[in-house]
Amino acid sequence: MPYQTTESLWGPEHQIFRETVRHFIATEIEPNVDEWVHNHEIPRSFWLKAAEAGILGVDIPVEYGGPGGDFLHRLVIAEEIGYTPAGASMAPSLIADGTTEILFRSANEAQRRQYIPAMVRGELLFGLAITEPDSGSDVSAIRSTATRDGDEWVINGSKTYISQANVADAFMVVVRTSEAPGAKGLSVIIVEADRPGFRRGKELHKMGVKASNTGEISFDNVRVPAENLLGEEGRGMAICLGGVNMDRITWPLIAHAASQRAFEETVEFVKNRKAFGQTIFDFQNTQFKLAEMKTEMAVGRAFLDEVIRDYQANGKLDNLKCAMAKMWLPEMEARVMDGCVQLHGGAGYMDEYPISRLYTAARLHRIFAGTAEIMRLLVARSI
Ligand SMILES: Cc1cc2nc3c(=O)[nH]c(=O)nc-3n(C[C@H](O)[C@H](O)[C@H](O)COP(=O)(O)OP(=O)(O)OC[C@H]3O[C@@H](n4cnc5c(N)ncnc54)[C@H](O)[C@@H]3O)c2cc1C
């Protein structure tokens, strides 16, 4: 059964695109994902195929090599990738294509021409490197530095938990470029992975999303040209926040779609599994749990729709509502996933059942792209 999105949100072009994404998932992701999970990596050929299918840099204008879609096309990808258990193993990698949008939005014309077409062709992979060993939620504690030396920036420091760390060709790196306190001294600099002094660290092994590569990178007097500065000096936080808001609607949508899939897998399971002479579904406890899940998902979807309709009306995402969505939807997902695993019994703990992968992937959604606690801080500020 396909994901039950809110049909009225989408134009015909998004629905046609949805079919493309579904086909791509069925033919290129689902048959291969187990191998990627095993290797902890998605091969380069995947990105070329994704580009061919038109699902990279979907909102990049045609003149820069993109398909010329809009932000809603990204949300269609989020729904479809969220809905498939295969997506649960690799979604952060595919969603990392959001770096194209961040780069495009903040880059000058020369940078756009230099990077964007190759990114959209799937030939150039970018990572976004914000988190450091001593600075995660507290971005103002970032210690990596970039010092100006003539026509170059000299970069030192290290980053951790970076998606695509071992595969990306270049990174947008958040560094301190001045003594200005907190986030004011932060800038974003593009660092290509073949610069002397750039090092990839060890791969980090995760409880879930195992096909998505996560690791460490470090910079030892890495020199890049002055023109690798993205946007204005000191505006690093603003550049990242633009992308962060995008994440704060994308990941709640993924959380919702994954919940729906987990629910459907569970209904199917409990209607077939028998205990004490009846199906698990026949127990009132099971029906009550499923009723709660169905209701929570409907409530969550209504709020997501409101955030998307706001965007359609105003052309921008509402910061507060995005924070609320990123706070609530992954927590709702956690309740649904936990209940679904429980209704599966021992099978729920076995990797051969999709619910197992959906469950471990879901655990991530409350942590990255801003933790649930940081979202609470943001929402509380509005009170
Ligand atoms: C699979 C994966 C992929 C990732 N990919 C990337 C990537 O591509 N690029 C990147 O830059 N980063 C990436 N991250 C890092 C991610 O963004 C951080 O893990 C996240 O921001 C949390 O930071 P932290 O891990 O340092 O936790 P901490 O900030 O140390 O937080 C620990 C706990 O303390 C809580 N806490 C912190 N501050 C407060 C507060 N003020 N009030 C109340 N509670 C608080 C947190 O909510 C959390 O529960 C990734 C992480 C994972 C797991």
C-alpha cells in the first residue's frame, strides 16, 4: 500500500514526481540496500542514477543544471523515503542532498557555477560539517578555526558525527573566523577533501541507518582559497539555520511516513499471528493500542499539513511551527514504533522484519537536526 499523503497539498507535477521517486526506490534502493547496510556505504553509482532519475537537487533552477522543481519536491522525497524500510537504512544520505539547496541559497554566482551543476549530476557529493567533539547542540562552542593568510583561509580543527564523512568530495564546514562571541564569529567555508591536511577519521558504527555513512573529519592547516568562503563572513549560523528549518519539516515528515509504515506492517502481522486460539489483533489491548497510534498519526499529519500550507501561502517556513513539528512528530513516531515492536513480540526484535530497522532509524530522529530538548527551548522562547 502506498503512503497515504494529503493529496490536496500537491499539484499534478508533484504527483508525477512522486511516481518517479517510488519507481526509483523500488528499482534502485530496495534491491540494493542490504548490500549497502553490509558495507556501511552507498556506492557512487547510486548518486549518478539518482541524478539521472531527476531526484537530486530537485529545487535547483534549470539554468544551473537542476530539474527546476520547488521545495515541495523535496518533501515528496521525504515522504516516500520515510515510508520504505529501505529508506530507514539510508535516508540521512539521500536527504543530505539538501546541501545543494543550502549551497545554492548562500553561494555567489561563481560558486554556483562551480559546484551546483556537478552536485545535481551526482558527481560531486557535499557534506555539512557543524558538529564537533565538544560542540553539538551548543553551536556557539564551535572551536574549529579559519584564519586569513593573504588570499587563503587556513583551517584547523575537527568535526564528528558527519554524514557522508568518508564519501563526500567536499564539505561546507562551520568554523570560527573571528573572536566575536558565540555564534557571531562563525562562518561557512567550503573545504575540498583533496586539500593537503584534510583527513577522514574512523567510521562510526551506529545502531541504525547503517547504509548511511557517518564519521569524523579533521583539518590540519588546510589551506583553501579566500573565495571558498560561503556567503558573508560571520553569517555562518544564518546559513546553517536556513538549512536547519528545511530539516525541521523534512524529518518530521519522514517520522510520520515511517510511523504509518510501521503501523501497516504491524496490522498485517497481528492479523496473522495467533495466540491463545485467536489472532493477536483480536485482543482488545491490541486494538486499543492501534487506535491510539492511528489517532496520533492523524493529529500529527494535520499539523504537518498546516506547516506545508503556510509555506505554500507565504513562500517560507514558519520557524516556530517547524520547531514544534521537529519536537513532536519524532516523539510521536517513537511511541508508535515502540508499540509496534511490542505487538510483534520477538519478531519485532529481528532484523528480518521491517519493524526492526524502522525502530532503530526512528531513534535518530529525536536527536539529529536539533534534539527534542533544543526544540523545546525554541518553542519555550515564544511563550
Ligand atoms: C547519524 C547521525 C548523523 C549526523 N549527521 C551530522 C552531519 O552531517 N553534520 C553535522 O554537523 N552533525 C551531524 N550529526 C550530529 C547531530 O547534529 C548532533 O548529534 C546533535 O546536534 C546533538 O548534538 P550532540 O550529539 O553533541 O549532543 P549534546 O548537544 O551533547 O546533547 C546531549 C543531550 O543533552 C541535551 N541538551 C543539550 N543542550 C541542552 C539544553 N540547553 N537544555 C536541555 N537539554 C540539552 C540534548 O538534547 C541531548 O539530549 C549527526 C548525528 C547523528 C547521530
